[in-house]
Amino acid sequence: MKVRLLVSILSLAVPLSLAAQGAAPPSPSPGTGAKAPAAPSGGTVKVPAATPANRPSPPQAGAGDLKAVLAQMNAAAAHFKSAQADFEWDQYQKVVNETDVQSGEIYFRRSGSGTDAAVRVAKPDAKEVVFSAKEGRLSLYQPKIDQVTEYQAGGNKTLVESFMSLGFGASGDDLLKNYDIKMDGWENVDGTRTARLDMVPKSEKVRASVNRVVLWIDPERNVSLKQQFFEPAGDYRLTHYTNIRLNTRVPDSAFRLKTTSKTRVVRPQ
């Protein structure tokens, strides 16, 4: 599977706003928490582009804060078994100055083969994405056309897992391996003190699709309450997680696509 195609599919799964590509730098400032006014049931709304002036500066991080945060993430990652959460993500498209608001649920579980993940977008258009670590397969189900598209991760299996588990179970060492990281202060999100990590992918192939990632992470639990992914063309996706549940039983059914007897399966070569 080509990296560009991979990150495009993952953008439907976790809030990885990796689909678009372009030459202009992102206009919103990394880490901006500005959100579009959401339609009640999801949808597209016109919004002004985010600017650095839209957000206050967070408390500055001390020299040892990043090292301490990554150490806490390492400790928590050792005990990670599963996670599930509700999410809402805003996909901002710079060229039309619109934000598409979608919501749903996300699930993770760690097994001997790696980390399985599943995402169910409920509104406005239903979609399901399941990644099986054992089979190295990423499956996208679109109920509207009743079609499953299956992709083999192949040599990109590690890349898939690193994206799917970003902010949920990935250790601090995992982040350092794949990103250049700067801690940009502390921010309160939903009553939780979070470290805001500003990250640039080390992989040139990944940077062609997503050139910056910002995580608002609770290092004690090793979960991100918000994530923002910036694309070279200036588009971004901002995701907000709520109702986060760690290390509780996630049923096997969460990692199965809810298809019909007439579902068509496509396997691109």
C-alpha cells in the first residue's frame, strides 16, 4: 500500500487529517484550539481561518517537562490494554474555507500481534474503519454504497499501527522514534492538565501528506484529549475526545464491520 493512499484512508479512521496535499504552509497556527460552530447533527459550516491570535499562549514548559512527560507516557504505555472514546473532528479545508464536522466512536486493543483499532463515524455520513494487526489489513466500509474496501498494509504495517495508536497507548519512546518533538506548554482540556506536544514527522514520505501534529496529552493516563493534524496545503483536522475509558473490556464485535449479506468487497491492487 502506498503511503499517500494509506494516510488518506487513515484520515477516515482516527482523526488523522492526512488526505489533502499542496505546497502552501498551513495558515492555522499549530495547536490552535479554535473550533468551527458545529451543526447539531454534523455537517459542513463556513468558518474563518484560524490564526495565532485566536488562542492565548499556554504556560511555558520548563526544560525538563518534555523529558518527564515522555517518561510518564512510557510508564503508562506498559500497562495499556485497551481504550475507547467518543470523538468529534473538524476537517478544515482552506481552499473553500469550510469545516466538515463529524462524530463517532473509536476503539483500541493491544494483542500479541500489535494494536487493533476500529473507528465508527456516525454523523453525518456513516463510515467504519477496522485495522487488524494480526492480518495487517485495513478495511473501510461505506454503508451508503454497501461496499468494503480492503487494503493490505504490507511493509507499512508499522506505520499504520503508529498512526492508529497515536495518543492512545503509544509510548514516549515511540513518539521520539517517529517525530521531532517540542513541548509547547500546558493547557487545561475538559478539566484535565494536558501537555501540548508539537511534533514534526521524521519520515519525508509522511511529511508529504501531514507536516505537523499537535497532541494535547494527559501523560499520567497516556491518552490525548485533543489532536490536530496539519497538511501542506493548509488544511487541518482537529479532534476532541470525550468519555475516554481505559483498560475496560472492549467486545470483539467492536472490531467487526457491520456489513450486510449483499456487501461488495473490493481489494485494490
